[in-house]
Amino acid sequence: MSVARVVGSLSEIPASKWDALHDGRNPFIAHAFLSGLETHGALLERNGWTARHLLLHDDRGTLVAAAPGYIKRNSHGEFVFDHAWAHAYARYGEAYFPKWLCAVPYTPVTGPRLLARDPDARAQLVQAIETLTAGAGLSSAHVNFIEPTDDDAFGANWLSRVDLQYHWRNFGGWGDFDAFLAAMDHKHRKNIRQERAKLARAGVQFRIVHGDEASDSDLSAMHGFYLQTFAEYGNTPTLTLAFFRHLAREAVEVGLADGFFGRHAHAVRHQLVAGGEAALGVLAVNERGDQVDHRAQDVALVRQRIGQVAALGAGIRTGGFGRFGGDFRKAAHEPRNGENP
């Protein structure tokens, strides 16, 4: 018989036991990344994040399943725009927050969420999420950016939401930038060449460093770009310089530093004359830190599961939606625009 337990910090879980539950291909689910957010000041209750990770142990005390979980008092940092859900709750005089969220904070990257030794343990983990949500009196449980293997574990108590992301792939098989330009019409090819010439005249150059090769001044500059991006868009930055240093120095062995900095390196574009291969070159790093070609666009489905286990009265606790059903099904498919509340 498996026993569920909730912990308030990943420091309570040995990294080796947590990481044994996933294959290591997605760096953002690794203990080093998630615990680094907690220990280096990136996840704060005043910003709406309270760690409540769910663990499942078998009768011998072995960790067989786990889910990175958080009590959320807003939707900041989720990259899932659920204004419609909050409004639907408000129409019936109910509170949408707090809710329980299984996700990787500040990281809209599809990957494992229900970490489990086998399908049976994964199914039990979902049941434990439902029990946790109902027992804590929370409005709902959410699992964001899930893979199809996780999607199969959810039952009738859960709604599915699907959104789109735009990814860049080299589907044209271009061997170099000249080949990429050759596939364009004259106008676009000319514009990009002019933009690249502006960068060259400005003396802009690029260099690629692995996390353990980045100097402290490099890391400070990266963090400065991150802060400037948030300031220009009027948002609140939450990732600290200490967290950047943690990724570069301590998490580099699991490939985190390059992937994380690659994802956030868009900040440097505000320091440059925009355009062409040079401006995009900073982004040519994927989640695992591999160089990738960014020159073709792809649309990827993004999946989320929402469980109204404890939401809005007994009708929803039993899996039915009763008089609330129309509003919630509408909210599940309503377009999301703008910044998270």
C-alpha cells in the first residue's frame, strides 16, 4: 500500500531519489534545477509560490512517485493564462485561489510532471493529487505542460486544455545561413542582409560559453539582461543572480546552465540592432544545451490537465459539473491573451 506525503521543500528529498524517477532528458525537472529555485530566492510566498511537493512511498519506504507541486495564490510565472477560470469562480461567489499546481516554475517547456517508477505508481499519484486537493479545501488542481505519457493517467475528474507554442526547427535542411537566405524572396533576403550589416558595423559579436566557462561578470551581464527585459515590459523579475550562479556552477553536470541561459538569452536582443542570424544566434540553444537550428517555425501542442476535485461544491467533487459546467467548459477553451494576473 503506497503512502502519500507532502513536503515543503525539495531539500527534504535526496537528489538521487528524486532523479531516479525520471530519465534525465528534461533538465528542468531535475532536482538541481527545482531545488535551486527554492534555495536561491526565486520562489517566494509573496510572489504567490508555496512549495507543496507530493511524494508517494511504497510499503518498504521506497520513493515510487513524486510531483513538483505548489500552492498558488496567483497565476504569475505559469505561462498559462487562466483569467477565465478565476472569473468563472467569481461569478458564483467562490475563490479560485489558492489552487494546487504541478509544474516547473517560470518554465513553459513540455516535459514529465508525474514522476513515477511505473504506470501503476503514476495512477496512484494522480489519486493522491485529488485527495490532497479535496483535503486542503483548494479550488482545483492543475498540471501544466504535460507529456502524452502523463496525459493518459488522468481520469474523468480532469478537464483537458490544449494551447499552442511556436518552436523553431530546420525543416528546410539548410546547411548554412546562405542556404537559408536563398530560400527567401529578394525583399526579405535584402532586409536581413541589411540588418546583419548594421550589427557588424556596431561591432556586435557572439561567443558561446558553457555554464562552467562563464565568468562572474558574464553571469552578472546575463542577469542584467533578464532584469532589463522585465523592466521594459513592466513585469516583476523573480530569478536571482544567485540562481544564475547556481545553474552555472552546480547544475552544469546535468546540462542545465546552457539550456536555461539559452531560454532567457532573448533579453540580449534589447541591446542589439535587431535582425538576421546574429540576433537569433543567441537563441540557438535548446533545453539540453545543444546547439540547434532556429530557422523554421513549428507549431507544438501544449497540454494542461485541470482537476476540479474540491471546486464549487459536491457536484464537482463527484466529477460532475452540474450548473457550473457550461462556464467551466467555456473557460477551458477560451483564448488566453495578455500577461498572467
